[in-house]
Amino acid sequence: MSLLAKNAAVILVHGAWADGSSWSQVVMPLAKEGLEVICAPIPLTSLSEDIGTLNRVIARTEGPVLLAAHAYAGAVIAGATDERVKSLVYVAALAPDEGETVADVFYKEPPHPQAPQLQPDGNGLIWMTHEGFQNAFAQNSSEEAKALSEATQRPLSVPCIQEQAPKPAWKSIPSWFLIATEDRMINPKTQEFMARRMGAKVRVRAVDHTPLLTAPDEVVDIIREAASETLRS
């Protein structure tokens, strides 16, 4: 990697039905590159509240920042407003344009036959089903990893997917996109559409929806590439 700028940071943002531990296999390889690594704990309560939380995490850093997102969090990192954010990395992530909702892009293409049927409960929270964790969230992971993901899941509030997105940061700063061709949650065709619309640097890999767990080396590589190009001194 090229010499990094002083205090360069990578902030990893988890998706729905997950928390920061979903990035556990990515953290140390990036830290060994000399990066400050932070897993942002977004509340999954609404898109605007999640963006606000992320902006407060960014404010705790001092140098240039790279934001990496999984799944739903793609909409969150695009709302970052700090000028120190130099690049965005999307890992099988959603990228609504200004005025679109997460639901608009999530349902753009027909779902995979093994995609879970998700509905909010009486409190307006959407939980991942057992079948979803087994067959779609990270179907290529071990039984133990699936069980841990299910046990630690955090629900998604309906406003997260219904609130219109602000003008996205990917319109003005460099972006990378890892397209997961074995994704059963977000149609790979939708990922390709979003990546092309963003003008992102695309990497296509035969991985499932959550390569953070099942192919972490691929995720580290694309983040490392983005950092080397945008966080240099």
C-alpha cells in the first residue's frame, strides 16, 4: 500500500440484522495496514437517524476517512457530510439516488427464490427469519456462523427503508462496489445497475450476500485498494 496520510481512518458500517461484529474478520487486516478502524454502531431506526449517528462517529476521527458499507448501510454512508470523507466502498450494498428509498432499489428486480419473506411486526420492526439466515443472509458460511448471526441480529425499523435518501456522496467522491453474484438478498442485477449509475470501480466476485463473513479477504482487498488510492499522504 502507498504511504497513508496521518490518522487515516476506515469506518465500517453494518447492514440490517447485524452489528459491528459482522466486520470482525476485516478489522485486524486493515488495522495492520496502519489504518484506524472503527465499526460504526448505527441504530437502524430511520435512515436520517442512522446518517446522523454515522456523522457523529466520523467527527471523532481526525484525518481522511474511507467509509465502507454492507447492504442497507450503503444508503447510510452516502449521506455522510464531512468533507474529510474521501471514498466510499459498497459491499453488496444498496445505493438509492436522491429522492429514492431503500425499498425502491431493494425491490427493483424480482427476488431470489430462496430470499426470505420479510414483514414488520406489531412494533414496526423487521426481523430476519431463521430460514433467511440459513439460506440467504450468508448461505456460504458455517452452521456456527449462521447461528451466531441469527442470535446477534438487530431488527430494521420500517422508516429505514421508506425514508427518501438525500443527495448521495457518491456523486462527488470516488466509490468502489463489490458485486456479489451469489447474493440471494439483493439481486446481482440491481447491484450492477447501482454500481454503473454511481460510476463506481467495480469488482465482481462469486460470493454471497455477506462476504464480510464468508470471503473476508475479498472485502479487505477492495477496501485496501480504495484506501491506497484515496487516503495517501
